[in-house]
Amino acid sequence: NALLLEPWSSCFLSRCVWLLAMSLARSKGLSPDKLSCDPAYFELEKVGGAFNPMAESQRENGIQQRVLPENVYTAAIVAWLNNESASEAAIGAAFFTAPPVALTIFLQVTLTYYLQVGVKDYDGDLEAVCLTDHRMLLYTGLSAFVGLSLGNLYTILEAHNWLQMFGSCERHEELMLQKYLLKPTPQAPTGTGKEESGKEESSVYPDCVDEAMDGVARSMEGGLGEAMGTDDVRGVCRPQSGITPCARASFYAFLLLPWAAVTVGVLFAGSGSVLRSGNRFDLVLNCVAAIFVLELGEVTYALLLPRTIKNSTAGLPPLNRVGSEGGAVASALRKYGTLFFFWIVIAATAVVDVPLYYFWCD
């Protein structure tokens, strides 16, 4: 190590001069194909051309992404779908995912219950009235907590949208995805679903997928000129497997609905603990404590699940919708929802703040 570090330390000044010279060369438009950092050790050679990070991400991950969040609830969904049979999925759920999920729901429900009881009974430093001496701090703490709670509800919506990408099938199927290249064609079909020769096009999706999924191949080819340029190519990842109705109902009944119910309960009880804090310091502490109850799903995900299950959730590529899929109304909602996302969140937070404030402070 000493022999390797000695040349660098002795020639530090000369290398600084070399870097300065290269910077001046670039500023003059002189950009060589090879940039020799040190002829005696290594050199950098360009690989491909320059690229825009956003455009490259769209080519690799596609547009209109639907990403599954990472927590204990969604990990249970992915762990079930990754099994080859329903019996293997049931055994894996019993040993690996069901106990952490049940413990998370128990902890969140218990803490939410006692949080609400404590607010109603004025436990600790809580007061019967709101902290009116510092209204700016009061509104700030309430808005921050409500915004994070709404963000948690939005995460549940993302999980719902991810599940809606899968069609229905009669028997359990292992999770399978398929990547496509989405590029406009010079002669797009007119929506008849048949080729010019009169033969019906073959579907790239299995029979178990919903009829809404069967038209994806046509929507990938036609009607995309308004969304992107004619020379654009985008990656599209779609599910190739389906979900049985029983499994889908279980996901909602035992995972998404309890997750949403706990979030609403923490939102209601936590806002009371924030608004009825006895002093400024307790207001901040109560806000942090209520947020901790909201994020228990992420805590148990990091603590109680093995690395294999966490890797299967974290390594999922985003699923994509394409073109005007879902209709003109859905396409417009996605477009303007993305454009005005910040203002929508601020408006929703303000709308929720008002009834909570008047409930706990009157």
C-alpha cells in the first residue's frame, strides 16, 4: 500500500496541473475520446455516447410507472405470488409473512387505541383545550402529521394500483413479468384488432388475464403519437401471470384494508395528541410519536423479515401503463395529477386539517 500511495503523494501537484489543463481544454471544445488520468496506471475510455438520465430511465423502466411500496404488508403479497403453487404459498405465509403482519397490526391497533384514550382522558401533559398561544406551531405540526398520514394512504393506493395490473385466473400462478419495447408504428391499427389480411392478431397474454389486458398489444402500437415522438422507444413491463379471486380478496381483507383502517385511526387519534399538547416541546414529541405508529409497517419489515423476502420486494421492476390506456378521462387525470401533484397534496392536507382542528379544539 505504501508503494502505491507514494507516487500519488509525490506527484500531487503535477496531477492538479493536468486536471486544470484538461478542464481548460474542455472549455475550449477540445474533448478527446480518451482521458488519461495517469499514463502509468490507468486511463478512462468512453463507452457509448452521452445520455440524458431521465430519458435513459424511461427507456429502461418505462413511463407511467406503478411501483409496489416496500413494507411488511406488500412483502406478504409478493411472497405469496412468488410461490409455484398455492400450498407452497400457504406454508410460506404461515412461517414467514403472516406472523410479522399479524404482529404489526396488533401493535398498531393497540397503540392507536391507547393513544386515542389518552387524548380523551387528558393523560400526561395533554390539555382539555388546544395550545392557542402558539398557533403557527400548532398549524405546522398538525399539517405535517396530516400530510404524512395522507402520504401513507397514497402508498396504499399505489399498492392497489399495482394489484390492478394483474388479471384474474382460476388457479395459482407464479409471478411472471414480461418486458416490451414500446414504439409507434408507421401504420397503426384502427382499433379493429385484426390485420389487413383479415386474420385476428394473436394475444401476447395468457387466457387467464382480463379482457382489458388483451388490448394492451394494440394500445402499445396505436394512439401513441400524441404521447411521445415518433422516434421514441420506451420500455414497458407488464404482468404475464394472474391472481386468483380468492388470493385477491385475501390481499384486500387481511392486508390493505387493515393497513388503511390503522392509518385512518392513527390520523384521528394522533391529530388529537398534537392539538392538545400542553406545551411546545410536547407538541413536537407527540407528532413524532404518532408518526412512529404510522411507520411500524416499515420497522417490522426491516426487523422481522428475512433478507430473501425483502430482496424479492425491493427487486421488482415497475409496471407500466401505456398511451391512453384506461380511456381519455383516466389519461387526463394521470396527466394533470402529475402536473399539479404538489398543489393537490397541499389542498388535501388543508381540507383534512379543518375538521380535525374543530373536532379536537371546540
